[in-house]
Amino acid sequence: MTAAPGKFRIDIDDAVIADLRERLQRARWAADFGNEDWSYGANGASLRALVEYWADGFDWAAQQRDMNRFEHYRVTIDGVPIHYLLKRGVGAAPIPIVLTHGWPWTFWDYRELIEPLADPAAHGGDPADAFDVIVPSLPGFGFSTPLRQTGVNYWKTADLWHELMTGVLGYPKFAAHGGDWGALVTSQLSHKYAKDLYGIHVSMPIWPGVFASERPCDLLGPMLPTLPAELLPQAIAWERGVLCHITVHMLDPQSLAFAMHDSPVGMLAWLLVRLRAWSDCNGDVESRFSRDAILTKATLYWATESFGSSIRFYAEAARRPWQPSHSRTPAFEAPAGISIFRKDPTLLLPESSVANYRLHHLATHESGGHFAAAEEPLALIDDIRATFRSLR
């Protein structure tokens, strides 16, 4: 069952922000020594400087006003609350595109893409490339809360997005883009709903069945038997590099949620380490993300009380493994644009992953990491436009 969507304005209660600032000001700081290189985790001096700004200098009201320049809606689909931003295209024949974020992203990571994709002529582009831009918050993230049911993972989200785009918004066909979890959601749309898509674009090509191993932290289970022997050491080294993050989210998300729900400093540290480690920042996280951008992300997680439900996305992927809808090849059947950002350390064997898609457009970038929409928005805008230019 799907309820009718209702307009929504972002309006975090002042008392929530006041409580946040009070908690930040009376934080109890852990000792940090021998950690100038962040090898033990978040560096205390860097974190403390960011927290001091969060408590006394960060202007949440200004960020909120910026978000409210756009139309926001909320709708309930199959009992799941969904928030989405909608920007109508300006051009002769805009087509709809749904942009899906990942973790630790929010819908607002796409802020630099929304207006150029919707109104390309106003941003130096061709009005023929215009899109209706729809940016949802993943279930359990941000304003797609409170999520109070289990089982909502990336392939379930693809079902929700299909209903959002075709049922709620009434588009007979649509385009889709995603990175991180958004790449899995988008690829699943291509697998199950290819006939309803103009095509897809991803900034992280994947293999079908990721997270489907019987071992909950064996991300490469479905992939390893298909890899040439010379690539196995690289694949296993990659898995070791991400498991410290994924293992807790998959196996013990609720314990972590209790800690992060009570400590904004702890939550910020957890987010900050991922931003630094997975971006193309050469160890200087603020070279890629402004303080305001980092703290807007953190405030969205904190104020919506969504950290705990957001990390359950990992556990649900492992507990309810992906089942293919068909055995045809390639697994992801819709025409696909793929952007490869070489400085993304979470990207595994991208050229091999491309074979799982019906490739339509491929672009490779030497600059930019895991957070393509925030790090290299202009490159991503160009790639999305190029992908769909001949698919409309």
C-alpha cells in the first residue's frame, strides 16, 4: 500500500540543536597519543577543532534554508517512510532521474548536481539534457525515518524506488544513478526493472550478489571463483581494508547505535574517518569537504536520529541475501554509463566489474574518490548527461 505524498519542509526543532551544542561543549575526550597519522582512528586534535566549530560557529539554520530552496516530499510505501527532493527540469523534454546516495552520505551529497541536471542551460549546458531530478533519502536515513521494520536492504529499496518513480510520481520510464549503496540499488533496478528504465549510471560498478555469501563478512564470496588467480591477492587485500568498517555494521549495528545515538562526538569521529579514508584528499579531509559540508552531514544524522537505522542497511543485506530475478547476461540489462574514479580505495577491480553491465558509456577519472558527487560534481554531471543523451 502506498499513501499519497505530502509536501515536507525541513525544520529541525531549535531545542534539538541547542541540546546538540550542549553535548558538544561538555564532551569527555579520550586520550589520543601516537596517532598523528590517523593510524589508530580519528585524530584527536583534528576532531576537537571540528567539534569546537560545530558547537560555536556552525550555522545549521543557514544550511537548512539552503535545503529548503527545493521542494521536499514524504510518502509511505509498503509501510516504509520515504523522503525525496524533487526539482522539475527546464527544457523541451526533461526525463526523470533518481539519484541514490550511500553511507555515510545523505541526499544532500547531491546538492551540486541538482540544478545543473534540472536546468542545464542555466549552467552552461544544452537544455536538451534536462532531467526531472528526484533525490530520495535511503530508508532509515535522514528524513526517511523512523524506520521500524526489518528486512529493508538495497534490493528491497530498488522495489521501493520503482514504486516511487512509476506509481507515486507516475513516470512510465525513468533513469537512475547511484554511488556506494546507491550503486547497488541502481544496479538492482537495472537487473529487475530494465524495461522501465532509459538506462542507468553508476560511479561504483559492482558484481551481482555482493553481500550474498553465507559468511556475513565475506563480501567477495560470489566473485572469488570467477577471478583469475593473479587477481586474488589484490581482491583479498581490498577486503581486509574495508572489513573494519563493514563487520561492525553487519554484525553488531545496534550496539554501535547506542553509543552513537548518545555521543555526537563519537558519531562525528566515525563519519570523519570514512570521509578521510575513502576520498581523494591525501590525508587532508577538509581539502575535499568543507567544515560546513561535514557538519551538515553529521547534523542530519544526529537530528533525525538515523545513525542506527542507517547502518542496519548492512545487516539487512547480509541477513536477506540477494536472489536473482533472472539468469540472463549481463546481469544488469539496462544500458549503463559507468564512471570510474581511480582514487576511490573502495573500488575493486572496476574493469572486471564493468562486464556485469550492458555498457553504453564509460569514463575514467584520475581525480576523485568514493564520494564522486561531492568531490567531482562537474565530472559526474558531464558523465550523466553523456550517458543519457542518446537514450532519451
